[in-house]
Amino acid sequence: MDQDVQKLIKQVYEAKTDSHAADELIASYMPFIKSETARFINRPPQPEDDELSIAMFAFYEAIRSYSKLKGSFLSFAARQIKNRLIDNYRKEKRSRGLISLDTPDEDDNELIDTISDSHDEYEENEIREATQAEIRELSAQMETFGVSLSDVADNSPKQGRTLAACQKAVAYARSHPGILEEFLRTKRVPIAKLAEGTNTERKTLERHRRYLVAVLLICTNGYEIMRGHIMQVLKGGEIT
Amino acid sequence: MKYIVMECHGGYAVLMDEAARFVKAANRHYTVGQTVTDPILMEENKEKTPSRNITVIKRFAAAAASIAVFAGASYGYYYQNLKPHSSVIICSASDICLNLNKKGHVISVTSDDPAGEAIIREYNYKGKDKLKVAGDILEIEMAKGMLSSGDSVRMYVDTEDPENCDVYKTELEDGMKGLDLNISVCEIGAQPAVSDPVPPPIQDQPAPEKKDEAPAKPAETAGVPGPGSENHPDAPAPPDPAKDGHKDKEGPAAPPQPAHSDDAPAPAAPDDKAEDPPPPPVDGDKPAPEAPGEDTPQPPAPAAKNDDKPTPPSPPVPAEQGDEKTAVRLTAAIQPPAGPVAAPIPPEPNRHPPVPEQEGSPDNLPAPEAPDPIDHPVAPEAEGPLS
């Protein structure tokens, strides 16, 4: 029994930093996640239920924030799942007065079928596929820098001031093509030049080096969709 | 805000928002490249770190508590061991004062006497009990010849707690029994229980010769006995200087007979009106008008015997002023001289014949039949200060 607990704790600590280990742990504890979800929604969860997705996400949050001082991991994860489901329930309750587009009318026709759709589904699929291609390309290029998207998400600046400093550095690199070329050639972020050119603390840029790798790669040629998505930032616009 | 789904995992998805922020969110059946608008974002790991102010306050509180504990402990040690709570004064050949702490241990020894200072220098008293120190001091004095067997030693205990005083008295009396000395212990300011034939040497004590010169008779006639005049005429004054001073003041307060006769008002009536003296003044009453009149008896003129000089009229002094002047004169006569107690000056027999006793007047007012026209021409009211 103790060995199982120790093994679980070891897996949890390993999953804190390794995304693949986290995926494996979540997959191995899917019955536990489903049981906690079923306890909340009073029925067995289906794979397409939002509650199950939220419960899996809460389990991942529990992995990230667990500490030995907080007691048993499964108890902690169960509490985390319950809290997340309660939050989601309250959020959904706020929009309960709204009519769903999937609501059938008297003739058994859904409401969404009566609304004219201006979106072109084929065009959207094409854009999505192009975006996927860009993301795959970006991920592959990031691997050459030893950086994954999960790492970038963990290393992304949280405070607005830090984010502004990083964006200022990115804008400076875009205005100086030599810096981007040096970055692609050496596969190292020219922290010193960026800090000197933007009067930013070198330490600030150093702490968010992996994030700068991802954004600087997006700024290079070949990632038009993603660059268009963050164009406002790249132009130096206000961050909302 | 729109998010592009960058990566999908079993428990989460990586999204990129329009501010180029990469975030993790719940994977609600997302696919990579999808644009979403309302994701469930991962909560930041809110590790509760104590604020700096609270940390500083805690440190200050800890320091203050430490200081308070240390101060309390220090004061407790000082109160128990170093603060003088009581003192024992050994009145022997060398007057030595032992200052005791609350436990009764000697913390310091003082003496104004050179012999006592010499003993203190040679003797280590620190940390010893009062009985041990007192016994050692007396033994040292006996060894030095300052005391001999059978000598009387008086000890005075001065303490804040009356219960302690009794305990110390008992302890000292019991503890000093082994010594061949006549030891009496009493509270400071109290009369010793045992009469001591050998008075302690007190520097301000009046010389015995002067005492012998002082006549005892005037004091007795004055009605106020002198210090120890009844029981112990030769007993020395207690060592309490305040008490001594008090008794010294009271002793001469009794108006000696000569002074009394000096300031006594002489009969104001001349020889022809001697049989009709004015009534004695009563306290509080205004005296009779001083202005000479037909009914008013004239004060005896000093030159009454001298027929050549006219009798000077008595000055028109107001009664109160006259009282004050008389009181001043009496007070001056009563005041003891500085230093040793002065004996009252005996009367001059030739100038001041003895005044007959007036048993009816409790104030010892002068009799109007005893005029003294020579020295006291005007003194109508004199009983005020005397009463």
C-alpha cells in the first residue's frame, strides 16, 4: 500500500515537468476521473461531455500544484476536480436563460438550421489545415532549439509589464533583420543585443528565453497565419 | 479574445492568444489550429507567500517578546538578589550597616566609622547570610578589643515588611546567643525593649557635664519632663535622629522658672492699687486698653523706685502685637541652643525672687502681687504662648 502511494507520488512529481508523463498519468487514472465526474453529474460521463474534459483538466492542475504537504494525492485531486466542476456549473448557470442553438422547435428542426450561416465551412477547414501545417512546422523548428509548446506555455510571461518587455524585444528584432538572421543561424537568442537595444533588463529576457524563441520564430517567414493572429502585438499595439 | 489551439494533450491544450501569450486550458475536444473564444484557462499556481510587512512585523514582535522576557528575568533577578530590601544596623564600637536583599543575604556593608570601614575592608561579606556576617563582625570587634565580654550591642532592623522585621529580630536574637555579648534587637525608630546601661557612642550626644549642670527642678516645675527624665534619667537618646530632635525640642519647651519669671507681666498697678489688681486676661480676649486712664492700672515703671524720673507711660501697643512680641521673647528663651541640649539657666536669686506658687491658675500666670518693676515694666499678657 505504501509502495503504491510512493509510486503515485513519484509519478506525480515526474509529471509536473514532463508533459508526456502527465498524459500517461491522466490516461492511467481515467477511471478515477470518470468516477469523480459521475459523482458530480449523477450519471456516467460520456466522452463528449464537457464535464469530463474539465475533470481531466482539473486532474492535470492537481498534478501541477500537488505537494507532499497537502496529503494524499488522490484526495487532493478529487477535491480539485469537484471545485472545478462546481465553478463550471456556476458559470453555466449564469447563461441558463439563453436559448441554445441546438434547441428543437415544433417541427423537430434545430434553431441553428433556421439561421443563415455566413461562414464558409470549406474555407474554414482550409484555414485550419494551413494553421495546423504552420504549427507543425513551428513545433519542428522549435525542437531544433530544444523547446516545446508546453514549455513555452509554462515560460510565457504572466505579468503585463514582463510581457510588454518581451514584446518590445520582439519588435526590436523585427526591425533589425540582422538579429533574426543571427538568431536562426546560431540558434541562440541574442539576449544582450535585445536588452541593449530595448533598454530592458537582461535578466527579464533571460528568464523568458523559451517564449522569445517561439515568438521570434513566428516572426520569421513561413508563419503567416500565426503572425496575422498576433499582428496587433507585433505592431506594438495595446495589449488587452 | 481569440485563441489559436497550438497543441492538444489528454488533460489540457496549449493556446496562443492575440497578445502572443501562450496559455494552458481545458481541452474541450479542441483540435490543433482551431480558433476558440471562451476557453477554461489554467489557474495560476497561487503559492501563498507571506507578505514582507507581515514578516517584518513578526520579526519585530519576536524581538520585542525576547526583550520583554529578558527584561522581566533581569528585573526578577535584580529584585530577588540585588535590590536592598532591608538593613540591619549594628550599633557597637563601630557602627556598621548591613544591606540585605529579599532573601536576607548581605549585598553591601557600609559604615561611617573608620574602625567599621577597616573591618569591612578586611571582611568578605558577599553572598553570606546576615546572621553569619553580623556574628563575624562582632567577633572581629571582640578580637580587636573593641568589644569585650558582656558589652551591650544594639541592633536595629529596618525593613519594608513588618513581618520580615519580626522574623529578622527573632533570627538575630537567636543567632547571636552564642556570643558573649548583651545583644538587643529592635525595629528602627522603636524604643529598645531592653534598657541599656551603656549608651552607644553618638557624636551629637550632649556632654554629661552639661547635663549635670542643668537643674532638674525647673523642668519638673514646668510640668513637661525632659527626655527620659522619669524612668531613665541617664539613658541616652535613641539613635533615631528625628526622634532625638523631637525630644530635644520638647524638653526645653517647658518654660523654666527663671524665664517664666522674667517674662511674666508685672502688675500694672502702683503701690496704692496693689490690692486691686486687674483681672488676669483670658485667652482670646482682647486685653484691656493700654492707654493710661484713671481706671486702668498703670504699669509699673522701672524707675518707680527712682522718684526723680517720671513714670513712662506704657506704649499703646495693640494687644495682638503685644502678644506676638511676648511670644517671640518666650520662644527665644525656650529655644535650645544649637548643638547639645542646653540646660535652663538658673534664676538669679537676688534679682528674681521666687514666684509664689499659684495653684489656682493652671497656666502659671504671674501673680499680680509679685511685681518686678525693674526688669519688666510692661507685660500684661503672657499666658498665650505658655499655655
